[in-house]
Amino acid sequence: MARLARTHQGDRILRGGETLLASCLDAGIPVASACDGRCACGRCLVTVLQGAEHLDPRTPRETALLDKLEAGQDQRLACQCPLPAEASALVITAGYW
């Protein structure tokens, strides 16, 4: 199993044990963010295509911003979403890619 980011350039494997935002940036995948990962802008919105059950639940702070953005239940803020250290079947995508 792997943690994948689906981009227009193909799939990229993501490292766990850090936030989704940090993992994407470490993998050379651009993720929009105007607040440097402080849960203030909502630009790092991603859609979880598969494996949401492997992620921690949304925090109240993330939920508040996602509600303001009218995000779907399958969407998360990459800056607020820690990736599990153990391998898991997770596929995400974002409009920015």
C-alpha cells in the first residue's frame, strides 16, 4: 500500500509521519498556501479519492475553515492533515495540480 498524490504529471508517493502539505512539498509537488500551513487561507484544499479512513478526523479548527469554504466531506486541508507513518492506501488530488 502507498500514499499517493495524483497529479497531472502522474502519481507521486508521499512520505508519512508529517502533514500532507509538508509531504507533498518534500516530494516536489506544489501545493498552494498563503498562510504557510497555519489553517488560515484554505488554499491547500485537497480531495481524498481513496483511504480517508486512514486519516485522523478533522480538528475543530480545520472543520470551521472547511465549512466556511463549503468544502465537501471528501476534502481536507493539507496543512492540517497528518499522514500516518505506516503505509496506507491513500490517494489524494488537488485542483492546483
